[in-house]
Amino acid sequence: MEKPMSGKFRCRTQSWYIVLVSFLLWLTLYMCYLYSSSVTFRKRGHSFVANNHTGFLDSSQSFHVVVRDDETQDPSHVEDIDIVDNVVDDDETETDEDKTTEFSDVEEVNQVIDSMLSEDQNGTDTDSAKDNEDVTSNEEVKNMDEDDKPVVQSSAQDKRKEGRSTKQRKGTTANVSERQRDKKSEEDQERRKEDRVVKQKETANVLERQRGENVEDQAAKRKGAANFLERQRGENVEDQTAKRQENADVSERQREDNPEDQPVEKMLPAVKSRTERPQRPRRRERNKPADSLNPVMEKRIEKVVAEPRRQNPVQAGSDSCSGRYIYIHNLPRKFNQDLLENCRSLSFWTDMCECASNLGLGARLSNDEKLYSNSGWFATNQFLLEVIFHNRMKQYKCLTKDPLVASAIYVPYYAGLDVGRYLWDPDGFMRDYDALNLVKWLASRPEWKRMWGRDHFLVAGRINWDFRRDPKNESDWGNELLNFDESRNMTMLVLESSPWNYNDFAIPYPTYFHPSRDDAVFQWQNKMRRLKRRFLFSFAGARRPGRHESIRNELIEQCLTSRRRCRFLECDKTQKCHKPANVMRLFQNSIFCLQPPGDSYTRRSIFDSIIAGCIPVFFHPGSAYVQYIWHFPRDYNKYSVMIPESDVKTGKANIERILTRVSRDRRVAMKDEIIKMIPKVIYADPSSRLGEIEDAFDLAVKGILDRVETVRNQMNEGRIVNYDFEEEESWKYFAIGKLGPHEWDAYFSRKIGKHGP
């Protein structure tokens, strides 16, 4: 019996309805679950972004990369997640991921349904072709229904597991992203700090450059204002000069009547800075007079070269002082007397108050050891020359109160005592202060206008290098007194002159002997002639270990080697050389006295040995021959021995052998010449006057008057002063009297410096 087909069809339809309804229910539930999960994760993402102020994920692609790496359990690419400050991108990325997951699940279900429908269609065709297989078909359909149900259930379980794994992966990714964001945030903070520091430095540099530009602008403005004022002053120079000339006589009388009543501040012009000082002329103009560089002064010189001296009406007929009158400037006290009153500040190591006693001669020396005369010996400091000279000038026979009568004008400025207070001070301004005020004061006086200072002279009780500081180096030694243009017009008397300058001349160092009568001089000379001397030669001095060019070490070694024929007095920390008795005892017992250069070319020991009747031995012509041209004979072989210092340094010269070869007759002749020179190197007691003897002071004054007269004649003839020779050859012109090649050119071919060779 044939089975009806309709019964089988209904059964299959019902079963598929059940499957379809079940699947739709499951799909609805699953979609609800996915939606709720998506909303929860999105809320967590917003909360995380709000708390950390950072973005979450850069793009959906970066998120998928993380998911894929997490599925393969490979955390190596977690660091590739990009963090941005955009919350909207995070939401969009998460929504795209949810949609992708939903589409993949629906596609899998549709594939299962299509496969089942294709199998049912194949089963129907088989039943219609083969009716005898109904039972088997029914069993297959039943089995198929039973098999399809577990497959659908299994698929749902897999989807739920996959959802849970997706949540876990998302949670893991969130944790990793959170740690990465923390690390990035710290790095960003450090980077921002570094950026702030860099910006601060750049701002500071910009401000510094602006300040520098402002300073330069201000300096330029100040310089321009100074130039404008200077031009205005220059335009009024002639008017001011005419007014000063009209009131010169009245002002002069007022100053002479009440010199101390005027405040020093009103009498002295303000000290100018280095940039405002007149620059020293260049080498081509160096030999020209300083006033010739000033157009106003040049014009005056063309009209009136030098005002003639007015004769003294009282002694016009028989005037023994004619051509010898000297006028002493009445300087403010700060330039001389105040320095002596504040004598405690003159030196750190020496009691200058005691040294300045007895009119600058110092304390009297007793004659306990019979080394001196009964009177006339003092513990004189070598730097008190300017005080001694000033007090001797007060006793000068031909002083005048009328500057128009004077042949020369003396400036009693204690330059050495002044600069000695600040020699070890690095500030050059203090060392120049009084010196600059002095020359400005002199230039403002009517006496200056007669010869523009060329009849003025000044005594400085130090070597010239203490007053020739390098203008380019304020911290260098000394001041610039001899470099000023006004000073270059004057004649400077110093303890040691410069061989390369024409306006400074050397006069003897002060010794311990200051007689008050001619008889005291004659008695001392006779005593020195009768003395018997035990040693062939001697040396008193200190070593110079730090100066390789000094020959003192070689001289000391030769003296110690000679033993009984040489005596050495070491000037060490015991200060044996500062005791006059030790020095005079040594020199009175020696035939020859070695006089090498010390800190400079010259030394006081030269004059101590001369008054002791000891023949000096020189090693450099700059020690005496080109220095004391007014006091020493021009023929140096009459009174001294010259041994080249280069021969001593190289070991070619043996001092004992050279001095032994000097004949006895020559020794006697040189000794007599030295004793004759004693009056010429001493300064008499300022409290009295010598009779017929001319001492060092008298010879210096005579030299000054001759020089001023020579300059006056050159100006009257219309010649430029000292233009007949190069200034660097001054030593030849004054010491030798002629120019041209000379055997001493090697010694003076270069400037060795302020400390000598």
C-alpha cells in the first residue's frame, strides 16, 4: 500500500519551524547580550578617559592588531598602540568592532540553514524515486533532526565562549593600554618640563642680548654727548683764555696771599677717566713738543716763542744770581706736607715717620765703632730724596717770589712718597689720582703759559720706571706721571733715568753722610785716603734666583771661591744690609766693590761705596755711565772698572784674575778720583749751607738751569725742542755728546724693562 506524501511533508515542516523559532529566540537573546556588553565597555572607556585626561585608541586597525596578538598570546606588539587625546575615536572604534562581531555570527547561522535546506531537498527527491525506502527515510529524517539540534546548541555555546573571550581580550587590552598611557603621560610631563626649561633659557638669552644692545646704545649716546660737549668747550677755549688772562694777576695775588684758605676741591680740576685723557703722540710726533700738537698752543708759539725774563730792578747792575733765579710753586698741602703728616701710611714695612725726621735725613748715627765722623751721619732712607731736595731748595741763595724773574720754576711735589702708598694696589686710578691733579693744576697756572712748562722741574725720589706704567695696563707697576703730556714738557729728576727718554735725568741716591761744613768733607776725604784695605773686592747684596738674566749668583759664587780675597755681605731676611755700620765697614775694607744691576740698572750701594773710597766695578753702562751725567766724569775709566755682564754669565770672566791685573798705579789714580767725587754725591745738611763745596744738590740745580736755558734758546730760534735726535738715542746725546754707532749699542738696542737687565 502506497504511503501518502502529504503526511511526511507536514512532519518536516513542523520540525523546521521549531528549529527556526529556536534559532531566532537564541539570536535575539544573543543580540541583547552583545548590546548590553557594548554599552558597559563604552561607559568604562569614557570613565577611563575622564580620569586620565588622555585618549584611548588611535584607530580600529590598531585595536584589531592588539586583539590578534592577544589571540596568539604574543604580547610583543602591545607597545604599538597609539594614544591620542580624542574620546570620540574610541567610541567609533568600539562600535565598529561590535558590528564586525555581529555580522560574523549571522553569516555562520545562515550557512548552517542553507546546508540543512539543501539536505532536505535531496531527501525529498530520493523518496519520490524510491517508494520502498520510506522507513529508512523516516529514520534518517529523525536522526537528522536529532543531529541538527545538538549542532545548533553547540554553535550557541561556542558563540557565548567566544563572547566571553572577547570580553577578556578587551579587558586585557584595556589594562595594557592603561599602563601604556601612564608611561606616556609621565614621558609627556618630563618632555614638557624640558621644553619649559629650554624656553626659559632662550628667553634669558634674548633678554641678555637686549641688555647688551641697550648698554652699547647708552655708551654710544654718552660718547656722542661727550664729543658734543668737548666741541663746545673747544669753541670757547679762546674766550675763556682771554678772560683768564685778564684775571690772572688778581688771582695770582689772591692765591699767594691765602693759599691755604682755598678748598682743595676748588683748586684742582676733576680727574678725567682714561678715555678722556689726551692720548700720547705717535712715534713720528714723539720728539715734537707736546704743545705743538694743540692747535691753540701752536698758534701762540708762532706768535711768542718764549716770554723773556724780567730783570730784577734792585740788582740790575751787579746781580750774582742773574740767570740762576728759581721760583718755588706754592702747591696745595696735599701734594707735600700732608703726606709727611700722614707718614704712617707711606709704607707697610718701614717707619717712614722716623725716616722723615731731621728734614728728611732720618735719625742720627752714633760713632761708637769709629766708622763715621763725629757729626753729619744719619740713617737716611733712599726714598726721601724729594724731601731732602725740597728742604735744600728752601736754603737756595737765588730764590725769588716773582715768577717773571725766575730762570726755572721748582714744583715741590713728593711724587715718590705719593705713589709709594699704592704701588701694590692693583687699582691704577688711585696711583694716578694726585699726579693727574697736579699736572692739571700746573697747566692752569699763568706761569705755565710762559714756556708751556718747559722751565718747570720736579724731583721724584724713585727710579723712572715707578712713574712709567704701561698705558694699556692699569694693573702694571707704578703710575703714569712721566707719560703725561704736561710732564713731558717738564724736566724730571729721578734716582734712575730712562736711556730712551729725553725729559728725565738721574741724580745721586741719598747716602748716610750729610755734612754741614766744608771742613767735615775735607776731614772725611783724608780719612778715606789713609785707610788700609784688607780685601781685593767685596759684594753686598742678595741673590736673584727667579731671574735667569741676573749675574748675581755667578758673582757670589766667585766671591765665595776667592775666600780671603773677597768678602760677601748677604742681604737676606736678617737685614744686615739695612744697618749702615755693616755696609760702611765692608766698603772701607775693600779696594773694589762689585756693583751689578739689581731690581733696576742702578743701586744705592754705588754711592755708599764711593763715600767709603771703594772703586766701583760695573757690568752694565746703564748702571752709572749714561745716568749721572752731571755728577760723574765722562771718562769712566778714571774711576771704575767695566766687565761685560755677558762674559760673567758665560764664565769667560774671572773677577779675581781681572782685578789682580789692574796695576798699582792705576789703583791709586782711581782711588784718588773716587775720593774727589765724594762731595759731588752727597747732600749737605739742609739746616745749614756749605761754603765753596758744591754738593749733589748744587750740581743738579746747575744742570737744570743749563737745560732750561738751552730749551729757551731753541724756542727763541723757532726750533722744535729736542728735535735734533731720536728720543730712543737720548743716552748717546746726553752722555756721550754725539750720535752714531757706539760700542754700547748692544746694551741699549732694546728696552729691557722697568726692572733692568
